[in-house]
Amino acid sequence: MAYSIEPKVLTIVSKRHILTRLTTVVSTGATGLLDAVIPDDGVSLTSTRSAESQREGGTTKMYNLTFEFSIEKLVHSIAYFSQAGIHDLTKLKVAKLLYFADKQHLLEYGTPIIGDVYWCMDWGPVPSFALNEMNEAIGRQEVSLPEGSDAKLFVQILNVKKPFFCFHPRFEVKDQAYNSSVFSQSELQALGYTASVYGAKTARELVDLTHGEPTWIVANQVRTKGSRSLITYDLFFQGAPEKSQRLLAKLVAEQYGAAIPLAGDTGYAAFASELASYEFKPDEIDDSDVRSRSRYSRA
């Protein structure tokens, strides 16, 4: 790709090449600083911004990557764990298993499984939508549930067992209710790995494990006991291997139109550093194919 920098102007000669470079860096394992990605509906016109660790008010100023939450995958993830022979599926244990499964798939493939919003709390990372759905499932009666509702899906797939000798209700999959087709093969592998590594552990043991995770430790630094702080998905990549860091760079490029540094490629890193100080104006691109910086940037 050819770049020409004029005072306060960036000329992009080949926007298609930017997408090609992005894909090449992630798929081939090449290291470097990713070009800003070109979205389907326009060109990225935002400067690079390094991830910051500044936090205040219990929230993060780091890259708050977002994914679509899937109630169907939540319910069938619980069903998967139950069918795998994990019998003590309290909502606390389910929450920890979901965290480990989401993290496993995110670091391997660049997407979580259920796409929840995670919070740092006393008992470790908590998937908030999942917790709300489990609380409702435990408290509701299995009558008069509207078709197509989240509550109806829980009732169709899962039983909530409330044994008199145990304070915490358990989730169990109903006979022939689990449907593996809602997952991709890679998601099934991540669920299988999670079940085999963490399934036999108690909820308390899983909580202790998450308290040793950099993901929770970093988010916990701004949290007082009994409160919560947001765990942004970029924190899942804390201490992750280089392959996973390339996936993070791709996600940041896609969702923020920004480039973050990776090891190596000093020449491109120098260019990106210079590029960050400029305003941007596309050249040789139709007006209909341009997205303004203010509209695109989520920083």
C-alpha cells in the first residue's frame, strides 16, 4: 500500500489493501502494528490510540469491545455442562464456567461464546445478563410463559432443582432438550475444554481461580469490597500469548478503527506513530464511501 502524508492530510491510495493487510497479519501470524480497518459501510478516519489503563468511577477507559449476547447459547451452554456430567451447577458455578469458556474461545478465535457483559465482583467475574436470566429462572413458576420468551426457553431446556438439603438450586438439562447445533465446532471445543478442566471443581475453587486471573485482578484495582467494576473484553487478553494479542488488535481495528502496537514491524510502527498526529481526509474515494471521523470513532 502506498501512503502519502501532507500537512494535516492522509492520502489513502488503496483502501482495499488495508483490509488485506489486516487479514494477513492475523491469519499468517505476522507481527506488526495493524492498519486501521475499513468497515463495510465506509472508510476508517480515526487516528491510532494506544490502550490506556486509566480507570475511574468503577468503569474503564480501555477498549470496551462489544459482542451480541445470545440467550440461546447461554441456555444450551448450561445444558452442555449438565449433559457432560457436571451435577452441581449452581448459578455461581455456572457463572465461572461461562467465564472460562468465553475466555477460551475469545483468545483462540476472537469472539466469546455467549457475548455477555462481565463485571468484577467479590466472587470473581460475573456475566450480568446470564446472572439475571438464572435468577429469573430460579424464581419463576413454570406457568403462563409467553412463547418465544427467554423464560420459556429456560423452561424448555432446563430444570431447576431445589433439593431440601441444599440451599442453592441446581440446573439440569431435560431429556433430549440439548441442541448442539446452536454452537460452532470451535465453540463446542471450548465448552468441552472448560468442562474437562474446570467441571469437577467446586464453585469456591473456581472463584479462587478467577481471583488469580489478570482479567479480574486489573478490574478489581478500582473496586471497593461489595461494589462492582466493569470488565472490558480487552482485559481478557491480559497476559495472553502473541497469537491472541493479534486477535485483540483485529477486534480493536474493527470496532474502533484504531491500531494498537504489536511486537516487531518497527517501520510500520514509526509510520503509525506519525500518522496519529494528523487529521484525516480520504483521496480518490467516493463521497458515498466515506465515514466521518466523529461518526466513526468510539474513543
